[in-house]
Amino acid sequence: MTPPMNLVLLAAALLLLAPPLRAGAAAQGQPQPLRVTTDSAEYCDVLARRIAAAPEAGSEPAFTLAEEGRRLCEAGHIRTGIARLRRALRAATPGVTPGH
């Protein structure tokens, strides 16, 4: 049985993109450690601690996004809360474009 064409194309695209992605991190001279995450309340706490330690954690929009993320996580909306917390972390970290 042959795999569906969409699956084959996706696998080929991932194989073609993987080397440039690894090369980009190495070219910057900064090792990019792998992080295995799960959508859990504990991960919300990990992100909140990382945001608190970030240089611009108190500035906007990082502060508001972090507060929304914590509130969502506490209300049981873990995935949405994690998404907000990740956006807050990008906004609170200098040199990282918030939209990427």
C-alpha cells in the first residue's frame, strides 16, 4: 500500500527544510537546546517563570499577554494560555521579533 500523495509531499518538504533550519541556529553560534513540552499547568508555570526573568517582562505588550496567559491557564484553558504566554515571552525578550 502506498502512502497518500499529501503525506509524501509533506515528508519531502520537511526533509528539505530541516538542514537549513539546523544550519541557521549553528550559524548564529547559539546552541538551540531541544525542549519537550506538554500542554499542562506545569508548563504554564515554566513559561511564567521564564517571562518573569525576561528583561522586558514589565513592558507592554508582554505584561498584558502574560497576565492573560496566566488567567487562562488558571481557568483551565491551557492551550490558549500557553499561546498567550509564548507571545508574552517573545515580546519580553529583546532581539526577538514578536510576530515570529
